[in-house]
Amino acid sequence: MSRLGSVAVWLACATSAFAKAPQEKEVWITLGTDALEPVRGAFQGQGLTLAAPTFQKGGVAVLRMRESQVAQLARAMHDKLNRCAGFVTHDSQAEAFAAVESDGASQSAQLVASLITYDINNAPSVNALLDEVQETEIRGTINSLSTNWTNRYYDVQSGADASTWLENKWKTITAGRSDITVELFPHSWKQSSVIATLQGTTLPDEVVVIGGHLDSINLSDPTTGTAPGADDDASGVASVTEVLRVAVLKGYRPARTVKFMAYAGEEVGLLGSKAIANSFKSSGVNVVGVLQLDMTNYKGNTFDFGLVVDRTNAALNTQIRNLVTTYQPGLTVVSAGCGYACSDHASWTSAGYPASMPFEASLSTMNPKIHGAEDTLAFMGGTAANSVKFAKLGASFVAELAKGATEGNTPPPTNGGGEDPGGGGSLNTAVFDATYKAPRCATAGPDCDSGALLDGRAGLGPELNTPNTLNAGCADGTSGSYHGDESIDRLEVSTTDGTTLAAGKTVKIEATVYAYSTSADKLDLYYTGDAASPSWTFIGTYSPSSTGTTTLSATYTLPAGGVQAIRANFRYNGSNDTNSTASICSSGAYDDHDDLVFTVQ
């Protein structure tokens, strides 16, 4: 063979050898510039080099790296900055650059008005859901997710199997509800995201999202290392699952569509949530609010909720604070920093949607065992007690953003007093009137609804402006506990024919109460044609048909008068029999009294 032929053979062999060793895939990463030097130092400690950013803007940098280095980046973010993820993985440089631009836009838009008006007026349905939240149910889901597989890494078979398991669990929970679908959202890697959709009744094109991430990771050995992920984030997925379970249990039918999500691939750069949020954006889906539950079961601080304030929506964060104050009084909320892309809420924010994330602690006091073999339920005391408050927050979030109602309750108005999900015309939600010292509807309409203003009694529960009686003239009893003893939670008056409130019209009073006893509790109802100088007319006394949250109703004819009022007197007939007869203002230690003022044509 000639020397030239030998060279040709050598070149052919060399070309063949290179063909058998394809170049490793490269990805683009966006992360906060504050993380660059700590991560660079961590890489150097492992004998690796972190490439210089190809682009920086607004505190966010773009890096190019081999796909195999992503897990090392996750470990560096965890070890040096106490961040879970903290970066976003992109398939192209153009996508990464677009993410930097959208992050700047989302940050500047945080204080812009939301897509809807966030309000609180659905107390009966929220409380019905909250009363059913069970620690044992949440614990069971955490236990299954954290023990059934070695890990739930996004690109191994066990991660895919976890998706299938959760899909089947959600299908079992929702069996029999034709308005709920459960499906996998497939990706280019093995693990799928899981989405359950509860169709809205009257505003189905407006969407509320509640989610957590399904994957787990062992940063020392991502593909085969033990990663139970009990807190990160089986606890969040279990909290979301519990919201879905109680919604089905209580026959909840929302006005807006609700989507329950378990995201794949969060630990390696928010992959699953990014794909879903971007697909929603491309399709023009109108998402009005997103709640992210990532790590809910470890109490690392004295406060109850660390509310992430960066890359979240300010108006929605205010709603979260108000939900806690209203439905879980006594629990505390503090502002918390999280950094760039610390969890899946950042994907929604980047896509232009309002998102919030309440967290179990601060970054410096969060669960120290995450991302390893010791993130177990046993490390958290073998209980899901801390997740209960997050599941309750999730339930209140869904019912107050999506509105609608649980079975047996009246749907409240949507969009802060706009249209009626029940289809009965425009509802009129009261506000507190400092002159009358009670909730008042200043505009005449077909009805007047106190919303959540009356929920509770005498500091027991979320009721504001107690006692909510005309001129504060009738104080409530102070004994007992919220939703353990008597309270009036809501009053509504409405015309029976759907026309505007006017003299001579027959109207219906609906009083939602929390009853302790079906025999000893009594509701006395009164009306007056002049709220400024009331002379009360007795309508009747009514007994609750069940304990717990229930609604009592009565009808009467509106007298003449421009500003009228109704009074509800809910009394417990004590052993001394002092409350045995109807009263405008009974004096029992468990009694509640509330007025509702409204305008009449």
C-alpha cells in the first residue's frame, strides 16, 4: 500500500472514530449575577471551569455549558447560596436572551394592576374546604412519593413512574366528576408533568393555577443516588393533592377554571413549568393567578409563611397575606427573598402571569436535608402537620380566585363585585360603613351581600370591625372558639324576582352561620326601614338543621325607606335559660349579632 493510501486509511479511521463519539449537548443557563462568583468558586473547587457570561442585563447572566454540568450547577447553587434550582435551563441562546428580557419586563410590571381584582367574599365555601383538610391524607401522599422509588429524577424511569402514579391517584380522587380531567403533559425527557383541570362554570376561559414540582434530586449522584424528596417537593405536591381532594369531596364547582399541576424537571432549571407556562403564553391562555407550593412541611423558623417577594406579583402577594389573615388568623407571614428562578413561580412570572410563592422558612433556615438521602418524612417528625396550613392556604387561594361554591353554598360575585357566577344577575357586595359601623351596600341593586366581612365573632375568627351592628350598639359574646362555637359568617338580602330592591318587594334573607347545636342554637331575624334610627320588626326565629357551616333563610316584604337594614341575632340557649326567647341583642357568652345595611329604591 502506498504512503498516500495509508494516509487515506488513517483519515477514514479517524473520521469513523469521531463519528462514534458525538459531541455532548450544550445548553444555555440564565441565573442571577449575584451567583456568578460563588458558583465559579464551587466549580474551581471541583477542578472545573465556569464559562464567562455571554450576556448580562438587569442582574441576570447568560452562560453556556455542557448538559452534564447542570447537576453540578444545581449543587453549587444549593451549597453556596441555599437555593433550590436558582437558574433556568434553555435549549438555545435566543431563548436564554429572551428570558433575560422578559425577566426585566416582569420585574418592572410587578406593581401593575392584576388581570382581575383580588377580593375575599367566599367564606362559606372556603371554610367548607378548610374543615376537611386532613394531615393523614397529606402524610400518606408524602410517604408514597418519598418511598415508592429510589428517586424521582426527571430523566430516569423512576421519575417517569412517579408521574404515572400521581396521574392515577388524581384520577382516582376525581372519579365521577365529568368536569375534571387528569392528563400527563409530556416533555422531551422521561418524566412528564401532571395536570388536573377542573372546568369553570361561567368563566372557563379564566384560569387559576396551583402547583408544586414532582422531581427530586441527589446532588451527589442525580441518576442513581437516593433522593426521597419528602420535603422537596413531595410535601408541596401532597398539599396540592389535598386541595384537589377536598374540592371534590365538598362538591366544589368554580366559576373560573382551576388547574392543579405537578411539574417535572424543576431541580435542573425549571424545565417542566417553563414548558407549560410558555405553551400557555403561546396559546393565549388567560391565567389570572398562580400559587407555587415548593417545600411546605419543615418548620425552620418562628413564622408560618415566608412570602417570596422577588419575581412575584405584588397584588397577588397582598391577596395571600389577606387570605392568611382572614382564614388562618394567628398565623404569621413575613417577606422573604429568594433570588433568581428559585422555583416554578419564576416560569409563570417570566411568561407574564401573576404568581406567588409562600415558603416554609427563609433560605438560611430551610430544611437542611434536601437534595440528599436524608430528606425523609422521618426527619420531619413523621408528620405532615406543617403542610396542613399550606394546604388550607391553597384551598382558600383556589376558592377566592376561582370563586364558585361548594355544594349547598351560594356563589359570590367574581372580579370584585362584577357578574354573578350563579347566573342571577349583578351581585352587590357590601363594604364597611364607618357611619353606620356595619357592612353597607350604598347602591341599590337586586341584592346586598356582606361577603366575608362578618365571618367570625368578637375577635374569634377573621371578622373585622366587630361587632358590626348599627352604631356598634350590640356587643358579641367572647367565649368559645372560631368555628368550634356559634358565629354568623355572612348575610345576604335579595329580591325573589331578581329586580332591584324597592319598597313592597318580597325579599329573601340568607344567613350563613356556624352552628354548635341543632337544638340549642337559635337565629332571630329582624328588619328596619330606617337604618339611621332603627325600630326593629321581628321576622322569626329559626333553628339550624345541621351543625357546622349552614345557611338559614326567611322572607319578608320591604317597607318604605331609602336606607334599610336587617339584623341577625344568633344565640345559644344556656342552662340558665336566659336566652330562651327571641331578642334584638341577646347577652349570652356565645352569642353573635350582625347587621347588614342596604339601599332601597
